[in-house]
Amino acid sequence: MSELIVFKANELAVSRYDLTDQETKLILYCVAHLNPCLEPTRENRTLRFNYAEYANTMGMTPEQAWNNLYNSTKHLMTRTVEITNPTVKKERIIFQWTNFAKFSSEELELVFSEEILPYLFQLKKFIKYNLEHVKLFKNKYSMRVYEWLLKELTQKNTHRANIEISIDDFKFMLMLETNYPEFKKFKQNVLNVISKDLNTYSNMKLEIEKRGRPADTLIFQVELNTQIDLVTELAKDPELKKADKKIILTPENRLHEGLKKTLHDALTVKIQLTSFEAKFLSDMQSKYDLNGSFSWLTQKQRTTLENILAKYGRI
């Protein structure tokens, strides 16, 4: 499983934009390399990576990677993202994804625009997911719908739900207002392709139903496949908490809970980590997600981790 985790503000997850699948994958690859806990300085919003790294992650040859990156980056300079303010009628914010790129013989340097920074750094309400779950999607709309559904599940604090949306609002989100007036074509060319992508490549299971004659509403029956966090589940169940607290809350679990709490508080700006602390804790969380434990920790790493968590009162 890749260690590349995408963090996005909820507003960006439901924004309006029209990117190709390759342009979207480039954006997500770059976002996954950002550290959202850091201050959004120019250096921290600048990504530098070589074509071989991108090719290896995205499953293509270095030559394909160079061609895709060159074409995608060039077009990104003209692409915009539009965010609608739900509390203010007709208020929309429009800005570019990136505003600078530099190609060399081996690597690409890409800089995110200043206007997008509030949606990528110091986040308060956000989604997060592993790039692995979306990088193989074949359709550009699949990534949009995956993020939208993930936002809905996160807000509902559940792994399973029926999510309803009018067909007009759904098309508006995907910038398809004037496309597919016939539902049959819309289902065949958009909905079925999205379902196939999510069910085949992601950690979501999805069925889409319609309602109305003629159809005017879509019902997304979605379930997120995720490992149960025993500590989180314990906190939800008072009886289980009383009975099994000593068994489940091991020193390793407490250490991991402290790590998650510290990162969450940094993302929601409750605490301000140093650059070293933010990078170190993010690395520790990524490696924990990859291995499922702290068995790989060296004594020096464990001491550093414990000291940082103790500094912020998280253990």
C-alpha cells in the first residue's frame, strides 16, 4: 500500500472543475506529497519530483510519465477551480490550481497557487485517503465522486450510507449541466463507468439507484471498506470500555492514539508543530499505516516520538 495520503478541505472536495484524468492524477500526486500541518510558504507548496518516481507510483514507463506530466502541467496553467459558498447566494470563488512549473531533464517543479492554500494547509474540516485507492481510475468523474462520497461519509461519521442528490445538482458539481439530457445515456456513459471504477479499484462499494418519473434524484448506496480501529470503537461503547480497557489499550495503542490526536490537533490549528515535528509525526503515521504496528520503531525514534507527544500533553 502506498504511503501517499491526500488531504483536502471539504470545500475543495465538492468544488467545480474540469480536468482530464491525467491532470487530476497529477494534482492528487502533488497534494499527497504536501504536509498539511506546515505553514503554506512558497517552499512548502512547491513540489519537486523526478519522472521515474511518478512513473513507478502511477504504473507507467518513464517516457509515458514525461509525456503525461508535460502535457498535464502545461494545461493546468489554464485550468481553474470554482468553489461555491452555500451560505451566500451566487457567491463563487475561482482560482488556478498552479501558477508555476519548471521542467528539467529529470524532474518537474510545480508550485500551487496562493489562492488554493486554505484548502490544502491548516485544515479544519477535511477528507483524507490513500492515493492508492484512486490512481487506477479510468474516468475523470470517478475521482470527483469518490471524494464527494468520502466527504459525505466523513460528515455523517459512518462507513455506510445512502446519499441522495438531485440529478441537476450532481451534474452541476461535475460541470455536466448541458450534457446527457436522456437518463439512459447519462447512466451508460457516466454513472455506470463511475460505479465500475469505484467497485474495481477503490476501497468503496457502490450501487446507484434513481428515483422519480422522469428520474430526478440519484441514490448512492455506498460502503467504505476500512479496518476497525479498536481504540476508536472502544471509546464508542461504554460497556466494552469498562470490560476490556486493560486488554485493548496497550502501550502501543496509547502511543498511536497520542500520535493521531497530535496530528489532528495540528491540522485543526489547535497546536502549532515545528517543521521537524510535523514531518516526523507524518512519517510515523504513514509507516504505522503501512505496517499496522510500531514494531519497526528504533529506540531513538520511539524516544523522539514520546518526547513530542509529551510536549503537547498527548501521552
